[in-house]
Amino acid sequence: MKIVLSGLALCVLAGVAPARAAEVQVTGDQARAQAQMEHAIAKQQVQVRQLQGDVAREEARTHQADEKLRQQDQAIAELEQQLKALKAAPQGGGHP
């Protein structure tokens, strides 16, 4: 009976050992896959931060351009008023 139990125990261990090794292999593969995924995520995060910086710089340039256009529009409006005032003023034909 002891020999049968020992044989049975050996059979069980022989069956469990490859399964355990496969678990370790899968875990190792999973760890590598997770590390690769984390590396890819880190790269994407760096790219996102770079793009956010690019967007912020572009927005600043856009605001500056908007301000410059606003100032130019104001200058044009003032010049148009001056021209209108000059046209409306009585024209003197000679010297008094």
C-alpha cells in the first residue's frame, strides 16, 4: 500500500510540476508584456505632454496675433474717423 501511495504521489507531483512550470512561464510572459505595455504608456505620456506644450505655445501665438489684429482694427477705425472729419470740414479756397 505504501508503494502504491508513493507511486501515486510521484504521479501527482509529475503532473503538477509541468503545470507549475507553465504557470511560471505564463507569469514571466505576462510580466514582460506588462513591462512593454508600461513602457509604451510612458512613451505616450511623454508625447502627450509634448503635444500639450505645443498646443499651449500655439494658443499663446494665436492670442498675440488676435491682439495685434485688434490694435490694427482700432488704428484703422481712428484713421477712418480722421479722414471722415477732414472730408466734412469746410474747404478754404484761399488765404484770408
